[in-house]
Amino acid sequence: MHKLFLSVAVAALVAGPSSAAPSAVDAQRILRDTKVLSSDEYEGRAPASEGEKKTVAYLTQQMKAGGLQPAGDPLPGGGRAWTQDVPLARFATKGPVAVSVNVAGQSQTWTQGEQIAIRAAQTGAERITITDAPVVFVGYGVKAPERNWDDFKGVDLKGKVALVLVNDPDFETGSGDFGGKAMTYYGRWTYKFEEAARQGAIGFLVIHETAPASYGWATVKNSNTNEIFDVIRKNPAEAHAPLEGWVQRDVAVALTKAAGLDFEALKKAAQTRDFRPVELKGVTFSTDYAVDVQKVVSKNVVGAVAGAKHPDERVVYTAHWDHLGVGQPDAKGDTIYNGALDNASGTALLLELGRAFAKGPKPERTVMFLAVTAEEKGLLGSEYYADNPLYPLATTVGVLNMDGVGPNGLARDFTTSGNAPLTLQDELIAVGKTHDRYFTPDPRPEAGSFFRSDHFPFAKVGVPAISFGGGQDLVQGGRAAGQQRQAAYITSRYHQPADEFDPTWDPRGFEADGTMLFDLGNKLANSRIWPEWKDGAEFKAERDKTKAQRK
Ligand SMILES: [Zn+2]
């Protein structure tokens, strides 16, 4: 989970939630499963660990007992396994990372983690050596044909290192072709690196600036200079340039100055359609380091309730079962990152939704429950499924993701990660109304949270997908209480060993969120609704390619 502060107050529109409707989901079972999965015995559920084995065994056993059918990898003798194998590659730098920049004949040395944060190369190469590569500023590094925008203008980047700005071209001006302050996918650093590979650059270095990145250099350093995981790719060099990394803003300012250019003026130019790449004359970049490459296999767990009328059409619930495993001790000496809220809670709700559909009347469409691995390593279990779908994506109706649900008691509102330009979100809002709950839009769409949860790899291949978030306008204490709880969680528990099961959690919130998600899935599973992307959404064209297959 990549939880962000929800700090903007939104006026309450509707009264509190109703308590009359009978619920298909049982909060006590959700709490029980959350407690089991986040116990020390599960060792923080790291992919490819003993904790994974226990987690996969528990999920499989619960799905079976709950009346689901296995829906994972096809078995050689027919039928399906309960799991989908997810082969992953683990990359780490080995030994020193040497970096130097030559400016007008003078060589300066940079230190990994200080001026620069280089990610261990994911091309499969065991050594990366770049010697005196020219450096080119490429603005926001965006190629968006549907917006008639191309920062590259056909300039050949082969053998060159590009400097690229984070976020998208209208983040600073607040209005333009990229959603204003809100981030489109073109603003996300993952996009920048994908485009680097497509452009054939030897490397892309993202210029870190705190506001458009939405986090400080410490986050960049911590998450880029340790081990990096990726799905195993047939041709990894097509997906990754040899050099992927970040540089501090001051470093970029100094380099452009040394080349006789002004950083702020370059940035202004990059905010326009006419921008062209600018070579930093007299500046070259060199690096040399070794890479350790390992292969591991992790698993997604997959169960389903088959549709009675349209079994080939499926509504998919997702939740990531993995967390951070065992790591650095906290102040109390605890080394197990239990991940109770993140995301034993969502996984437990996934199991409970499975039981609810299995024991209810048969849905017309198939409902599938996909517990994915390696979210914390970069959404890899969901990315692997989206790249290697077990069932056709064209007739996958929609994906409802859950990451951290329920502990704050009853809320008058709910939200989604990022504001999805999708009719699926409208369907969620309509279901919310029947529960007397109103929708609070993501108050910080510029942070790009739409691109930071497991629904996103599905969205990227066109499948309508959203990630549900519980509300903050609490029935007891209102928004002030909700924000206080959220802030306390981020400060003292999020991604720390203290994210543990809490026996004082109010079960009603788990039940309320679960019931809403059940009702939405149930509505989709018993209708002819095909949710769609709205006009202008960057993933609409991909979905529209298969429109004829949806009737
Ligand atoms: Zn997390």
C-alpha cells in the first residue's frame, strides 16, 4: 500500500450510514483472517519466503473451505491449480557504484545515494559500464499521441543519457493538456523509464524535485538503491534502459549551468508543445558497477465462483497478500513487518467476499478472487497477471482492488486511489448512495496514487479498474477524528513492524466496506454492464480495441 495523507476537508453531503440492511459479509471472520495472516508466524509475508508458503497454504485452504473453485494455472491433466506461478527477477548492485561526470574537461565524482540514486539494472546484464555518454535534457520525456505531444521530436537518444523532469508538463502551471495539477500516467517515474527504453536511450535520470514527486529525496534513495524486483521478461532490454536512476535537483541545476543553460528556463520551455531536447554541451556521464541477478518464483492465489449464464465474463476482486517480511528492527527491537492493515486486512476481506458469493445465489457472470504477490516490490503480481492473463482481459468486466480496509469504524464517506475517469467509479458511487455513503475524491490527485496500487496494471492494459479506500468522515468524531487516525497510522505504523493486529478495531467498518464492495460486484455480476473509460482517459484506446468482444 502506498497510502497518502488525505488532508483536504470535503463538505458532508449525506447523513450517516444505515444500519438496517442485512450484510452478506461477516466482520468477525475478516478480523480472524487478518489476525492469522499478520501473526508473527507468517513472518511479514515476503515473496519467496517461508512466510509465503504459509500464506499461500492458508489462502488456498480458506478458499476451498469457503466453496470457491480453483482458478489458477491450467493443470496438465485438465482443471486448474489454486495458484498462478509468478517468476520474478531480483536485481542488486554488487560492490561499489562508480559515477563520474565530466564538465568542460573537469571530472567530478558522485556518490550513490547522495547526488544520484541508480537502480540496479534490470536488463539482465551483470555489469553496466557507460563511458563519457553525452547528456541531453528531454523535458518531461512525454510522448502522448492522443494529446498531440512529443518531447523527443525524433531526436536520436542512442548512446545518450537523458535528464527528465518528474510529473507532467502542466503540473506547475495547473492547467493544460495533462489534467492540470492532477497527475496523468505520463507524470509517473515508471512511465519515464518505460519511455526511455522505447526511445533507445542508454539511460534516463529523473530530476528529483519534492513537490512534483510528492516525496523527498530520502524516499528516492531508500527505494532505489536497494534490491529491485521485476517480472521475468522475454526481452528485458525492451522494457528497461541500462541506466535508470534519479538525481538531486541541485545537481541538475549545476550541470545545466555548466553547459551555459538555465534550469528554470529549460523547464518553462518543457511546458510547451514546441519543446525540443537540448544537449548539455561539454557534459558527459560515466558509471561502472556490477549487478547480482537472481530468479525466484512467487505465487498469486486464485479462486472463483463460476457464472451461471456468462461464465466467460468475469468480475475480479484483487488484494495483495504480500508485505515487507523481516527487516531492520524498530525502537522496540521488533523485526517482523506484520502488515496487518497493509494488506492482511484486504486479503481477509477478499476471502470473505469469496465465501459470500459462494454461498449466495449463483451469479450470472463469474466472480474471481485474485490475491496477488509482490505489490510492495512494485505491483509485480498484478503486473504479471495483466501480462499473462489466465482468462481473456477483453471480457474481464472490471477489477475492484482492496488495500487496507476498515479499521476506523463506520464512515459517512469512501474514496478511491486517484480519480479514475471511469464509469466503474460512477457505479461505486451509485452503490455508495444506497448505503448512505458519499464519495470523497482523492484530495491529492497530483501524487498519482491511481498508478500506485494493484488495480493499475489492469488499467494499463485497458481493463476498467479501481482501488477502494475507506472513508475519513467518521460517524464518531467526523473528519477530524478520521484524519487524526490516518495521520497516526502513517507516522507510527505504516511500513513499520508496528502495523500489527489491533484487538480494539471496531468491526463495523470492515463489515460496512465489505458489504459495499459485495453489492458493487454483485450488481456487475448480474447485469450486462460493461464499465468504460471516459473520453480523454489515457487507457481508453487500449480497451476500445476489443470492444467488439463485449456484447
Ligand atoms: Zn505497503
